[in-house]
Amino acid sequence: MSAEVSVLQAAFYGVVQGLTEFLPISSTGHLRILQAWLNPDVDQPGFTAFTAVIQLGTMAAVVLFFWRELLHVSVAWLRGLVDSRVRGSLEYRMGWYLILATIPVGVFGLIFSKQIETGARNLWLIASALIVLALVLLVAERRGTQTRTEEDITTKDALVVGVAQSLALIPGVSRSGATITAGLFQGLDRVTAARFSFLMSVPAVVASGLFEARKIGEEGAPGMGVTVVATVISFIVGLASIAWLLKFVSRHSTMSFIVYRVALGVLLLGLLASGAVSAT
């Protein structure tokens, strides 16, 4: 793959990763579609490693954007392990919520790692997932009370949203889309659902990226140079995307993302049915 992906193409991958990681439209699905256009002959396991590693750029954006909150959560959680007076604070509870929410995706990721690298990258599956999750998100928008804030998050919320995050192992579902949808079903308001989605993404995505980083430079995997380019660009674009989305969902529903997902899914199904794009 390293010989097949140019610096310019790596830049495109970085921009797409940064733009789509936090929007509920599936970064992995978009990267797979872009790969089918730019590098159709690329090795799929190698490309899976590439996408996992460049996600570290967008996770660095989350850490930078929420560094104060993450620091407070980490300190409170560590203090709470030995000081019972801290255990009633939101920061201490949030530490446990983030840990609990990460467990399901870690378990399912290990169990289905081989399928994720190969069969799950099929564009028929991605197109279908884009449409199905859009419809589920639409129901969540209509049914969710959106009356609960960060102070109201419970252990049940963390587990439900954590299980939803594991669905994002299927390209096209969208990690942020699945978690925000689950948050809305639990009655969280859009901003709280989005913020919790961003925070809980850090452990899972960092673990996945570091795990796949060992493949960089292997045959069929991305080279270090193009990976660094894509990762740095995804960080810059991702930082802007976080700020924009939090502002957007504070004033608007997710309907525009729902319409976009359905339109893209239908377009992709049409291209696949016509033979214009190969599914694998």
C-alpha cells in the first residue's frame, strides 16, 4: 500500500477522517468509499490498519479540545479509588462510565477482528448500514425526550451507549452516529449525547490505533510517511469538526445528517448495482 498511496491521496484521507469522525455519518464508511475510488486494488487488512492509525489524529483533537474535562475526570477517578468523599462527584462517576462504555467495543473488536478487516468492508454492507442507522437515528430524534444532561448520566446509560459503540465496528454504522443515537434514546439532549460520545471515543479508538500501528510498514500496509501526513491533517480538521458539531447540535436536529446518510447509501447502492463500483 505504501507504494500505491501518494502524499496527496493521504491528505484526502486525512481530510475525510477529520470531517467524518465526529459527524454521525461514518468515517470508516467514507474512507472505504474513498479508497474504492482512489486505491481500488489496495490490500484490505493493510487499509484497515491505516484507517485505525489515522484515527489517532482525531483522538488527539478530542484530547486537546476536552483536556480540562479529561484531566478532571482522571484526577477525580484516581482520587476516588482511595477517598470516598470524591465518589459522589460527576467527574469520578464519569471516569467509571467511560471505562464501562469501552468494554463492549473492546470485547467485540477482539472477537470479530478478522471479519472487520475483510468481509465487513464490503460496500453493499456499508451502503445498507448508512441507510439503516439513518432511519434509527430518525426514530431517536422523534422518540427521545432530550431532557437529561451530563449530570443525569447513569451506569445504565454508559452500558447502553457502550454497546451501541460496538455496532460501529461495522463500517457505515458510524461510531458517533450509533452512540449519539443511543444517547438520544436514553433521553439525553443532543449536546450531552455528542459530548459523551466524544469522550468515550478516546479509550476505544486510541487502543485500536495503537494495536494496528504495529502493521505500519509491513507488506500491504501503509508506509510511515503517508500515515503521518493523513494523521496530522485528520487532527487539524477534526479539531474544527468538534467545535462545529457541538455548536450545530445545540441549535439544530440531526435531520441533515439523516438525509445525507440515506442519499449517500442510495447512491452507493445504485453504483454497485450498475457495476460502476466494485463491492470488495
